[in-house]
Amino acid sequence: MPRSGPTIMLEPYPAASDFALDAQAEQEIAWLQAVVLAVRQIRSEMGISPTRPIPLVLKDPSSQDAEYLQRNRLSLEHLAELEDVRVLAPGSAAPQAATALVGEMTLLVPMAGLIDAAAEAERLNKLLIKAQQDLGKARTRLGNEEFVHNAPAAIVTSERARASELERTVSGLEAQLSKVRALLAS
């Protein structure tokens, strides 16, 4: 049936101010984003392919977390590439897992069967050795009074920042390596 009058193509594009703010929806989406980001960070740290479906266990979720999970389970599974999501029963032992926090809730990605623990330990050990060597060089450079006094302030500041970042890297790699070694021991 033909229409008469203006077409939708001539209407102004909707503006964000045309719609009321929904604080509850924003909070729920922020929760979903935080969980997806945490899972992706665990994948990155543990060398797990982003396309490989993995299990996720939620430890100590609040009632709000459980409500958000119920409403967003499918989106969470799709966005974080999860094979399933389950809640750890209170008092149950947690599996050997990589962990992340979202609020008061702990996210657990069980590592058994997800990675070749021996190969991952070897890879992490190589990265750790390289980071320790780089940190040693940076500390030697900063320990040289002649360098600190004669180099431009920006370079000294940059070297200090680099040393600080290397310290965090070494600490993170040591933590990851201990998790992987625990998998080898079990």
C-alpha cells in the first residue's frame, strides 16, 4: 500500500539525549564488560587461544552477580568464548585455576586440559629469564652514578619507568609460572 507524506529518510537521526538514562542497564553492562575483560586477560596471560571454548567457574558471586549472570549468560558465553559457566557451591574446593576478581566475585578458569603445562612452563621460563636480564641491565644502568648525573633527566626518568615495568613483568611471570608448575605437579 503506497504511503503519502514524508519519508523516514527525511527524519532527523536520533540523538542520545532523546532517550532516558538507565543506570541499572549501564551497571549491568559494566559487569558484563568486566567479566569478559577478565576472562580475556586470563586467556592472554596463560596463552590460551581466544577461539578455544573454555569453562568458567564463579566463586562467591553476590546475589546481584547471580542475577546478572542469569540475564546475560548467553552473551557472556558468546563474548568470552565460554563452553559453560557454573557457580562453585559454597564450601566446595576450587579447581587448580587461573583467577581474576570482578568486585567481590572470583573468576576461575580451570587449567587442567587447557594448556600443555610443560610447554607453557618452558615458554614462561624463557620470558622470565629475558625479563630478568633486561631488569638487571636497567638496574645496572640506574646504579651507575655517572649515568644518573650526566644523562638528560627525561632519559633517567624513562629508564626508571622501564625498570619499574620490568619489575611488574617479572613478578607477573613468576606468578604465572608457579601456577603452571602446580599443574605439572598435580
